[in-house]
Amino acid sequence: MKIPEAVITEASYLIEHFGNRLKYLGKIEDGRDAFSFCFPDDENTGFPKVYLYDGHLVMTITGFDALDVINELSVK
């Protein structure tokens, strides 16, 4: 899937520092598309960043909420 410009804009700070490392995860239960920023393996970053996109707005989540989304989409 092509990464929407709104998601790229939301992740622009990370993209400037690490390159475009956005990955499409899939659709969550409510129909929003989920994207994750994949940090380089040698970076110690803490929780992942997940971007939820409904076709218009982007919501950035992190912490255990981001892990829940990743887990939800990895078991499907």
C-alpha cells in the first residue's frame, strides 16, 4: 500500500532523521489503516510509533496502545 501523504507528514520528524521507514500494518477493527515507523535495529527508542489513518486524519499513538494495535494486527 502507498503511504498516504498525511501519514508521511505526521512522521516527518522521524523520516528526516532515519529515512522513510514507514510500514503498513493493516486495518484495525474500526476500519482505520495502521502504519508503524520501523526504527533501525541499532537504535534504542522505547515504545513504537503507530499512525492510525481514517482517510482524512492521522492519529499518532505510542506506549502500550501502540503495542496493542501491533499485536491485534499480527495475530490476524
